[in-house]
Amino acid sequence: MTLQVDQPPRLAPALVAALVLAGIAVGAYALSATPGTGGRQAFALLAGAAFGIVLQRGRFCFLCNLRDLVREGDPRGALAILVALAAGAIGYAAIFGAWLPNPFGGRLPPTAHIGPAGPALALAALVFGVGMSISGSCLSAHLYRLGEGSPTSPFALIGALVGFTLGFASWNAVYVVAIAEAPPVWLPAHLGYGGWLVATLAALATLAALVLSRSRPVGAEPVPLAPSGVTHAILVRRWPAVPTGLLVGAIATLYYVRVAPLGVTAELGSAARTAAARGGLLPETLHGLDGLRGCATAIKETLLSDNGLFVLGLVAASLAAALVSGRFAPAAPTLGQAARGLFGGVLMGWGAMTGLGCTVGVLLSGIHAGALSGWIFLVCCAAGALASDALLRLRAAPDRATGPA
């Protein structure tokens, strides 16, 4: 891992960042004046911007946080994820109690990401985990790293479009064999809201204890109480785990109430589906796909959907945050970075299409909603990422051993 020294924001990047944020605000205001869906789309743009800032300032990447824990014993990112899962589960429980007071009635809460829990999901999550290990980030992190000028992220996102197309091509066969009979398991329907929430928080607390048991001391610079010190802590330094996780959970809850469950792949998938349809590469029928819950894809009829505006706000606001924090560092990609991004992106795209979402749409929003599919994705994705990372490190070990002394 390359260590970067936090520097105070310089004037020129700060001005560009201010202009970017002003553009987001103006765009949201213009959308809000549109009759019908304008208010929802304005909220999607602003929520995406808030999410992008939190991801960038908190370094909230599922792969990087897992890898930091395993390789370096740094628990901060993993704890941020667990806090986000707990905060969102509490928020969703409050919403479900108001919208669907009786969880035992056979109905599922509106639009919640409660996907089929079966072998196809396990395989998709495993492949997604391998893909994010190879490419260096999960899809949501590649989006915020676009704003940081990452040389790998553009290739990973291009690869994801290809992976989605391959996923559409293989969907019907996978659906018939492993998805059609897989049930969407909603845990509150079996445990009640109270039992589900207690079980979820207990599981997350157990994982937090395991994370802390593997952790090693991480040096922390004290934050001066002077206004300049607080400003530096907010704008430049990495945000602590608990505030980052709480903000992610809060954004996810509010976005579910106002727009839909949180997710970042619907626009990518829709773009791939539209391009595949126009190129004659899409099957005439995608069995059962549009009736399942998750990051839904559709043939695009408008320039930007709600999810597209969310992603646009995410990338733009992460650029602004990177400019202010000094992490905007664009670089020309090497051949290896391009290859890893493309190959890893293809695997993530296929996994996200087949699994109906990624670490945000299935794992985060699924666990928030009490879906067994979210936990399956968490376990299998982590297993794929850790196994792939171990193999990549083992492969690199002989090169280091035979290198110059």
C-alpha cells in the first residue's frame, strides 16, 4: 500500500471542488422543478453526492477494507462496514414496522432487495469477489476512484459492461438450473422484526469482535481542537470508522424511503443491456429476470435514470472530495493495470448481473432488509476475494525472492 501524506487543501483544487459541488446543487435544483419525477431525481443526485463524499473520505471499499485487515491488521475499514450494516438494519426495521406491521403475512416489503437465496447467488458472489481482488476494488469503490483519477477504474468499469453482457447471454441457462426454484428468504418472516434485528446485531457484534481480535495497533494522530485542526480532520484526513459507517447506514435508509434500496450497478447493467439489445447480442427473452428483486436492469429510454443520477453524483462529489483532500492523482495506466482492470471488471460484471447486484445492492441493501441473500453474498464474496488475494500474493512471492537484494 502506498502511503500518502495528508496535505492541507490548496486554493486552486479547492475552487474546482467548490464549482463541482455548486454544479451538483444547481443540477438538483433544476431537476426539482421538473413535474412528476423531478423531486425524486433531485434527491437521487444529492444522495449520490453525499454517498461519494463518504466513500472517498472514509476510504469505504469492501475489498480494500478486508485486505487491510488481513494483511496489516488494520480494523478501521472492516469496522466501518459492520457499523454501516448495523445502522442500516436499524433504519430498515423502523421503516418495515411502519409499512408492513405484520411480517408473518406472506408479503415482502416494497422494493426491498430480497433476492433468490441459492447456488447461483453463491457462485456469482464468489466470482465477484475474485474479480474485485484482481481489479483492486469493488465496483462502488471504482466509481469513487474515478474521481481520484485511478488509472485502473475506467478499465474495470468497461470490463463490467462486458461482464454484464456475458451475464445476459448466460442468464437463461443459469436461471433454469439454479435460480427458478431458489426462494427469496426474508428473515423477519421467520423471526419477527425483533428476533431478526437482535440476531443481525448479534452476528455483526460477533464479526466486530473477530475483527478486533485480528487487529494490530494503528497509529492515530490526535486532532487539535482548534478550528484548523477540525477542518483538516474533516477535509483531509481519513474519516474514522464509526462516523463513516453511520453515514453510510443513514444514506442507505433515507434513499430507500425516498427512491429505492441503495445500489450502484443498475445503470451499468441497463447500459450493457441496451447496447447488447441494439447489437443483437441479447436473448429474446430473459426468463424471470424482470420479476426478481435487486439492482434492476432495463432497456434505456432516457439519458439518465434515478440510479444514473445517483452514480453521476457519486463520481462528481468524490472528485470534489479528492481535490480538497489532496488525493486527486491521475496517472497514465500501465498495461498491467489495464489488463487487471478489464479482467477483474468482467468477472465483477458477470457476478453482479447473475447475483442481481454487488457489494452495495445485494450485500449492503440485502442485509439491511433482512434478506438471507445479503449474508450469502457477504460470505461467498469475502471467500472469493481472500482466496484470490492469497493466490496473487503467492504468485508474486517468487518474483520478490529472486529480485535484487
